[in-house]
Amino acid sequence: MKQTAVEWLREKLRLEFGFIFSDNILEQAKEMEKEQIIDFGYDIAEDLACGKYRDKKHMEERYDEFLTYNQKEQ
């Protein structure tokens, strides 16, 4: 199985700075990452069903909009 972004960051921080996350914090971060992926998947599925996006550039732009919108909600 591929490494998640959270797992990659945990390993980099451990190796380069000796920083260690507790298992609880790691699991919370992984759950947040999972929720973001699922939410973005729903948004893109809806957009694709409506025929809005047809190439990778449009998907990347939509992802940037998704991240910006979600940051404003918090």
C-alpha cells in the first residue's frame, strides 16, 4: 500500500528533526486527510457528471478552489 501524505510527513520529521508524533495525533491527521479526499471526490464526481471538467488542468484548478473554500470554513 502506498504511503499517505501524513505518513510521509511523519517519517520526514522523525528522520530529519527527531520529531515523533503520538499515535493518537497521527490517527487524527490520517482521518482528516481521508475526509478531505472523500469530500473532494464527491465534489469532482458532481462536476464530472455535469460535464464541467475534461482535463487535468481543470481538475487541478478545482482542487485549489476546494482547498481555499475549505480553509475559509474553518
